Amino acid sequence: ITFMSARPSLATVMIGLVLAGLMAGAVLIQLAISRPWLGVTFAADETGAIHAAPAPGLDRSLTGPAQVSALRETDGNRVAIEAGDLIEEPDALATYADMRRFFARQSALAGMMRGQSISIELLDGDTLRQMVVSPARMRPIGDLPVAFWVQMLVGLSSFLIGGWVWALRRDDLPARLFAMASLGILVFAFPAAVYSTRELAIDGGLFRVLSVMNHGGALLFGAAMIALLLRYPRKLVPGRWLW
């Protein structure tokens, strides 16, 4: 008796891909909102000074944008805020030493944001005042900016399109390479959606892992696209070259 495994139908494969994409999206959203939230929007101006403005709907003493100098814990621990704390991509830094310092500062700031309350030091002209904030345990989903949803949509739609092409032609090498490239887009877009839209800081260890995933996804996308163009629409090189 010969037993042959039934090949999943196109509908079954697509349902599985859609469910996998939705689960990945749910994990991404949970990761983004599970960070402590101050309810403050931080931005750097052209001079490098950091300004803060309250999130809409919050009844705080901060009524408009004000220059920020530091965060201070109740025990007196103080960390000055730098323009570099707000960069979206740490790979824009010049050296590995700069990256290590950046991740260490992110860990320090994120640790302060996990406290019961912290003070934001504000410069009002020559006067230094403090706004005491009790960080929320989670970030409201409505506070996630448009950039987060765009990156999530790009990653998810690319994954599903690549999976659809592969499901139609599962034995075709170019279809497989296209699916790999599409997966690479999801792998680099999802982590970037979390760290590039953070309020101020996330744990440096998590940031480093997300950055590595971002780099890995970009490399996967680039390698798969080069391999695809070497094989489609016309075979240009032997198959061993793809490795």
C-alpha cells in the first residue's frame, strides 16, 4: 500500500497565510502598546533642542510645547534628554560605540518610564519647572501614529501577496524567491514599526533585537530579489550561483 500525502489546496494555503499574517499583526500591536506611556509627544527642532507637548485629551499642566532638559525619578536619579534619543534608525549612527551608548540610554530612559511617577524638567525661558507624570502601564492603541499602521500594512500586504504567488506556483523557483523577498519586507517593516514610532524610549535589549531583525529582513529581501532577477523572466546563471 502506498500512502501519498494530499497537497493542501490553494484555499487552505491562503487561509493559513492570512491567519499567520493576522497573528503576526496582533503580536506587533501588542508589542507596540505594552510599553509604559507618558502621554507626551517629544520632538527635536532644527537646533537639536527637544520639545514636548501633551497628548490630546490629557489634563496636564503642560498646555503647549515646551523645551525638555531631562527626566528625573523620585529618588533624584536624573537623565538628560538628547536629540539623539529620538532618532528612528540606530544604524544611522557613525560607530558601534555610538550604538552601544544609544541602546544604554534607551534602557535607562525606559527604566525610568516604568516607575510610579517621574518628573519632566522643562525650560520656560530661564526658568526651570517640573511636570510630574504618572506613566500608564500601556500605550493607548489610538496613540499609535499613522507611520506605525503604514509600516504594518506594507509588511502584511507584501507577505500576503508573496504568499499568494507562491501558493499558485509552489514548485516554481521564481515564485519561491518572490515569496522570500515578500517575507523579508515583513521581517524588516514590523520591527521598524515598533521602534521608529516609540514615544521616547524602549528597552535597549529589545531595541537591539528589533534592529537585528530589521537588518536581517532587509538582507533577505535584497538577496531574494537579486536571485529572482537572475532567474526571471530569463535564466541568466546556473542554479548554484543563487547560493
